Amino acid sequence: MADKIYIDDGKIVVSDNPLIPFIEGDGIGPDITRAMLYVVDETVKRVYNGKRKIHWLEIYAGEKAMEKMHNPLPEETVSSIKEHIVAIKGPLTTPVGKGFRSLNVTLRKVLDLYACVRPVKYINGTPSPMKEPEHVDVVIFRENTEDVYAGIEFVYNSKEAQEIRDFFKKLGVNIRDDAGIGIKPISKSGTQRLVRKAIQYAINQKRKSVTFVHKGNIMKFTEGAFKDWGYEVATQDFRDYIITEDELYDWVKDDDGVTPVKRDGAFKELRGGREPGNPGNRIVVKDRIADQMFQQMLLRPDEYDVIALPNLNGDYLSDAVAAQVGGLGMAPGANIGDYIALFEATHGTAPKYAGLDKVNPGSLILSAVMMLEYMGWIEAALGIKKGMERAIEERHVTYDLARQMEGVVPIKTSEFARAIVERI
Ligand code: NAP
């Protein structure tokens, strides 16, 4: 008998037989979903000696939904995800044509999945352009609902664009007559719920720091406000768990040369921190300007841990950091709201490889690892991570990684899945 996952007193409750919906996805979706389901089922069976089992429920979106229900995103699909709390999906083609929004963006919006969470960590043996990729170990929390992604745009020659230009003229602001106009809303509530999630994650996972990345030096009331509202949440809601970087600079070593103390005594209760420079082993909250952060992630990646940032910068930074550890084929992701979590491969449908049993299922399998962690099935998550690490170290990899390694014959999607399971 399968049970629905539910929330009780703010906590997720998962039985030994949870029912979890999945969307197969378009293009390479069926190939990588098949591999992911096989790896998860086999791992769960082995790790828990048959005591636990996921009962999968296929739900439809994209091309398969068009075929079966003549609607790329049926209402049943959205309500099923809401009802089951946790779901996982392959990539979906964005229908081409005017008026169609990306199905992925629509899903995030209708389910209010405001945090796009992407852990990026190097897996031994993966080819990487970095000299020391093992120093990259970050978890990115990208705001998912606001910023220029809100989709408020007006074509340059529209009536609306003209009205907006006229309005700004009254405020003494001149916008060129041939300018298209986009709006960048960033709200206090939208920012603070994301930052709260990032800091709570850092506390739960015992991470060292949370960095707000923003372009507040130029866009003061959107990106700059993101930073200020972030610090507000950190210092008001998490005072006992965090120390800001500015506060940290105020710390000096005590007479013993080791114990950090604060000069003015305001933080006396923090004395006795185990590491000099990190009083009380608190999470250090800091911020960086976005352009400089791209440099930092290349030059000093080990100084960064959890990263919280607005939508557009988050989009850029997550892909750039993923490239540092071997590219998008290996980068997992999740879109998370207050409780509902939709785990997904971060790459697209790569249609030219559809049905060839060729591509790397790593991204979707690692997204399933995140899902197992979210459910509290830590042992199974660890089992898959170990299996995958060993398979890659032993050079059993798909074409995308093989082409960056010398003398490696690529294996198929399904063979990579088997290689993982054999090494759990
Ligand atoms: P893409 O599907 O991610 O593919 C771009 C390239 O990335 C592929 O040609 C391949 O490179 C590499 N790649 C992607 N997935 C891979 C995997 N699993 N293993 C190995 N290599 C992989 O991007 P796209 O061509 O721009 O987009 C195609 C469609 O996907 C569009 O309709 C887009 O809207 C959609 N999309 C969906 C999502 C989503 O559902 N979340 C995200 C992004 C895009 P090589 O050719 O070099 O081997």
C-alpha cells in the first residue's frame, strides 16, 4: 500500500511506501528518467533491505500530455504535485509560438516554487576546466518568481511602451522613443522568504557561510534592497546562529591568542568558538557584487558555501559554477516552495539525442539524490552518490564526459545507470 507524503506541524512526513509523481519529460526525458527510476529503485531496495519502496505515479506534461490530453500542462498534473508534496521531472520542450510561456516557468509560478536550489560539488574523476575543481562545493538558492523573469515586458513600438515613456517623462526621466521596456520587480517579502530558506538550510546542513550576491552598486532599490533585506532577515530571525562579515572583522583574538572575542563585548556570549575567526562556529553572512563573484568562484571557490541571489544573476551563476565541475550534464536542481518540492534535471531536452540511450543521466539522478535527502532517506542518497563517484572514477562515463577524457570509450545511458548500481 502506498501512502501520500504530508506535512505535519511544519515537518515533512514520509512513510516507508511513499507515492511520488514523476514527469518523464520530452526529448531525452524518457532515456534519463528510465535510468533515474532504475537507480533509485535498486538503491532503495538494497540500502533498506526491501523495507522501503517508492511507488511511482506517472503524471503528464509537455508532448506526452499534448498527445494524451491535448494540453501541455493539464490541471491534473499541477494538482497531483500539490497533493503529493514531492515530485520529480525530466526536461520539457517549451512549445514554440506566441503566447506560450515555458512549461517549467509556468510550473514554478503556479506552484509558487520560489527557491531554485542547485548544489554544485565536484565528483572525483569528472573532467573539469579547473585546476582544483574539488574546492567547489556550493549550494545556490536562486529566487524563482521575481526580477526580470516576472515577464513584464513591452515591445518598443507598443501603446503600453509609449504610455510608460510618457509617464516617465512627467517624472523628468527620458527614455528613448525606440526603447523596449522591461520591469524588474524585487520585493521585500519575495527576498526574505528565499533568504530564510537559504539560512535555514545552512543551519540544518551545518554549512559555514551564506553569501548574498547582488548588483546593488548599480540597481540600488532592487538588487541593493535584496542585500539589505537579506541582512535584515539574517540579523533579526537568525541572530543566535549567524555573524555578519562586518561583525567578524570586529573580532580580535583574546589574550590566549586563539579565542575570538568582540571588542565592545556585545557578543560576549559567543566566546569559546572553536575556530578563531568564526566565533561560536556561527554561520558567516556576507555579500558580494555579482561581477566580482564570478571571479571569486574561479579564484577562491572554497570561500563560498551557501549562496542566495536574485533570479537573473542566479541563472547565470548556477550555469557558470556548474561548468567548473564538469558541466550541466551533471548538475542537479530543485524548485522548492514552502513545502512543495519539484526536483528536475537542469539541462534541456537535447532533442537530437532523443531515444538514442546516449546522454548522461547524471543531472536527473543527482536531482533524485536531492529528493531522497529532502525525504530524509539519507542512506539511499549517500549510496547513489558513492555509486556514481566510483563509476566515474573508474572511467565508466557517457559520451559528454568521455570526450573530455583521454582513451575512454563512452557507455550508454542505461549502462551508466547499471554501473552506478553495481557500485553502491
Ligand atoms: P539542452 O537541451 O540542454 O541541450 C544543449 C546541449 O547540452 C546538448 O546538445 C548537449 O551538448 C548538452 N546536454 C544537455 N543535456 C545533456 C545530457 N543529459 N548529457 C549530455 N549532454 C547534454 O539545451 P537546448 O538545446 O538549448 O534546449 C532544448 C529544449 O530544451 C528547448 O525546448 C528548451 O526550451 C528546453 N529546455 C528545458 C529545460 C527544462 O525542462 N528544465 C531547461 C532548458 C531547456 P552536445 O550537443 O555538445 O553533446
